[in-house]
Amino acid sequence: MNDLTCIIIGGGHAGLAALKAIQATTRGMANGRRIRFVLFDKQPGHVRKVMLFRPAAGGEEIMVPWTHYCSDGVEFVQGTVTSVDSGGKQIRYEDAQGNDARIRYDLLVVAVGSIVRRPDPDQGVVALTDPQTAADIRERWRANLWKSAGETNPQERKRLMTIAVAGAGISGMETSAELALAMRKEASALGLNSSDTSVYLLNAQGRLFPEGPERVGRKLDQTLSECGVTVLHNRKAMREEAGAVTLSNGDCLAVGLCIWTLGLIPNPVLRGMGLPLTSDGRVLVDECYRVQGMPGVYSIGDCARIVDPTTGKADQMTCKEGGFQAIQLGKIVIADLEGRSAPVHKSLMDAFAIGLGENRGLMWARKWGLDIIITGKLGWKIKKLTWDLASQLRTRPRLQYFE
């Protein structure tokens, strides 16, 4: 009897979790047929996207080889999926060499995720979008510090030692904290006064972390200040030009670099795949993650609009939602294959972990109407654990690699 082919499009956090979950629930078999797993991604390795600020600050490698993830019975194909033919049950893709190809599926999971929102080109700021831009950002601020060491004009020296981070979500807070600490360390190594370095975090809202209670926002403000970050509330970056950032209130801030961290949007590649989408570009799915009108096709993670049928609450674009959806998807897939009733989606409790440099972190959760707040070293360890769990770094199976 022929094998079943399960294709997973996207090797990000949700895609890897989906692969692991479906493997676990099916044990590689369904109705007496072996399941062949094929993972598609355009990158040569898994990019730990939520940690992009680490190479921007300290040069850390955040791409993990596919050999850390794929076991026997799993193939990896480096390529970009361009369309889904649900009638013929096949996908069309362009491989790493630019060749057009097709492959048939029995089960398909679309988990292409999201991309970082980019500024308009005329705004002049740099978006933290991928490992290469992160590396470029690190080179730029380090070069500025080197220039400042020989600069005799105090105002120009101060500008070269200043960075603005536009966007005060979790990514912006983590980026600004890591950069402030890295800049202080580099400045000291160059014989500069580390306290002369400046990182400004531009927050369009009146306080940090509006998702949680006000006291959490105040604690984040305090911890960021200890790292060397100055938070400017009710300020947006409009544009950067000639070493100055124009703010929404009309002020100008002299900077050597302005970095954009203004959130995520669904992966634009979805618009060409032939899937049903919402107006903002996310895949339409039911309460069991099944894509509307496409039997055998599922979608989870940042690229899908997933709503709790009981509360009407839509999941956010975070790793914890994608990981939980993947666990549920494993149960749903085996139930669908065996013709049983499948479980439906349920929202997670409110919980967030934020890393603010080595041994500094904050975790907040709300359960039974109570706020649970953990800070300091333990908060940092929790955040680090969430990064590792999101990237499935607890296992190191073997790989069959195909390009």
C-alpha cells in the first residue's frame, strides 16, 4: 500500500512544532499506511526569529541546521512554495536552484508564519528583519563607536554613541536592552565612558506592555532604565535623515542609528498560494485549523486566523500560541485520519515572558483573575526556556536532506 505524504510548509516555530506533534500522535502510521513527512523552507536552516536582536547586539548565531530536527522518515526540501492545488492535491514550488517543481500531498500544513513590518523606504530607518540585517546593525553601531573614539566634537561624539529603537513591543524592549548592555561593554573596551552611550526606546503608547497591569509596565520601565535604556512614551519615529530622527511630537533626536521593531504581518507569500484569506492576509480556518474548502489542508501559527469558538478571542502572533496550536493539530490530524471527532481550538491563558539582558527578565501571567509576576534571574531563565522550547532544541535527531 502506498505511503501517505504529509507536507509541512514552513520550518519556523509553528512548522517544527507541527512536525513533532503529528509524528508523535500518528507514530508515523495511519490506517496501516506509513506517513512520509516532507518539510519545506526557503532557508538553509531554522531561523530563531524571536531572537533577532541577539546577533544585532552580540553577534550570536541564531540559525540552527535542519539536522537538529528531522528524523528518519522526514525529508527536507529547500524551496519556496508558490501555489496549492487542492483539487489535484499537489503543491508547486521553486527549489533552491530556481527550478519549478511539483509534489503531491495527502496532508498539508501551511505554517509560513509572518514577516517583520517594514518601514517605507523614505523613512530612512533600518528594520530588524532577518539575520543579515541584524549583522549589519551590529557592524553599524560598532563602527559608530570606533568613530566616536576619535571624534573631537562633543555633540557628534554623542550622536555616534546613540541609538533609537522605534517600537516598544516585546521585540523592541528586548532589542533595546540587549543593545544598551552591548554598547556599554564595547565602549569600555575602546576606552570610552560607557555611560555616554544612549539607547532610546520610542513608545507610541502612554505606557509599556498595555496587555498587562500597569505595575508590570512600571517594572519594565525601571528594568530598562537599569540597562541604560531611556523610554520615551507617546513618541513615534516618523523618519530618520542626516543623523536625526523626527518624532511625532515634532522633536528631533540626534542618533547614529535608528532601528525599526514595529511588529509582524502575515507572510505575503500566502497571497499567491490560492488559499482563502482574510482581508489582512491570514488563512481562513475553522475551529480545527482546517482550511476552508480544502480537504486535508490545515494552517496554524502567525499565518492563520485562529479563533476560540467559545470566547470569540483570536490568537495573537506569538510562539506560545503557535506551539499550543501544533499540539492540538497533532490530535486533530489523527482524529481526522481515523474518522473520529476532533478536538477544537481553545485559547491559552494570558502569559508573556520578556528578556531584558543576561539575568534580567520578567514573566507575567493571569490565571483565575490573579496576576503572577516573576522578575530577575528566574524571569530570565523562564524566557530562555521559552526560546529553546519554541525552537525544539531539546532533541537532535538525524536528517535526510534534499535540495
